[in-house]
Amino acid sequence: MSITEAKLLASGFTSLDLQKLRKYITKDALSLDMVISDLSRRFNAALLLTILLAAVYLIVLIIASRENVISTGVAMLIALFIIWFFQPPFLSYKAWKFNKKYR
């Protein structure tokens, strides 16, 4: 399926989002389909890592001492910040939602 800018605008992307997508397209010589697919996969990966970190923290809450719970919590928050900082979260969410709806 060929993704057009009109379809993206109709599905919730803004003109600013399209400018960011064009930047990725020209910078890496990719197609719009590839950029949307890549952003969707990034969102899936970040979501999966967030769920895994939350599960690990729940286990730590159950079996660890109070000091370990606090230090693990701080480490998990830093890890989550890094995970979500290195990908555009709102743009990747919109790409994920677009992929889910149209593919």
C-alpha cells in the first residue's frame, strides 16, 4: 500500500509532523512507507521495553529490600527516559496507530 500525505493528514498527522517525516525521508533517502513502518516498529519496541521494565520492577518490589527498591526505581526511571528520549514518542505513536488502522 502506498502511503500518501493526504492519508496521513486524514488520520491525525499535522503539517508539522509531515515536515518532520520529510526531514527523515531526505536525510536517509527513504520512502514515506519505510519511515512510517520504522517509526511504528520503534514505538512497539519502546512499549515492549517499558512493559518489561515495569514487570522487573514489580518483581523487585516483592523480593528486594527497601534500599534496592529505591535504587532500582531510580535506575528504571532513567532507563525509561533514555528509551523514550531517543525516538519521537508522539510521531511514532501516530505512525503505529496509522499502521494498525491501514495495514
